[in-house]
Amino acid sequence: MIMDFLKEDGSLDIERIRKLPHDEKCHVIGRFTREQIEEYFSKCPVSHGPIKPVKVNYKMEDLLAKGWMTAEQLLNMIREKCKEDK
């Protein structure tokens, strides 16, 4: 299956992978070697500019109490979902 996402030179077809639906993309990335993971994430755009802080008048704890989650919790949830899809 990974072979379907390799170019003739052996590098990953990043654009093709990025166009996959989320579940399929997680499935494909979950089968990458360490080197392929590093290649994939080194070629993916991270953002469209610097991150700017936003001042608010509430605490993080207030949001967590309302059911929000931290970035770490979200990433862990995504990782678990990708493991389930294998």
C-alpha cells in the first residue's frame, strides 16, 4: 500500500498523501518507516505565518472544565484513533 504513494525516485508523493481523507491519511502514515515519517513532516507546511498570542480574560482551567482539551490531549486522541484504524 505504501508503494502506491512513492514516486519513481522512491520519495513520498506528499501532495497525493495530503489529499487523502483524514482516516485514510492516518492509515497510510501509520505504516511509514521512521525515515518516511521524517520526510513527510519535513515537507509539510506547518503554518502560514508566525503564531500570534491572543489575550483573554479567562484561565485555561475554565475551558478544560467546560470540556475543551489541550493540544496534547487532542494529539493523543488522534494517535489512538489512527491505531484503531490499522
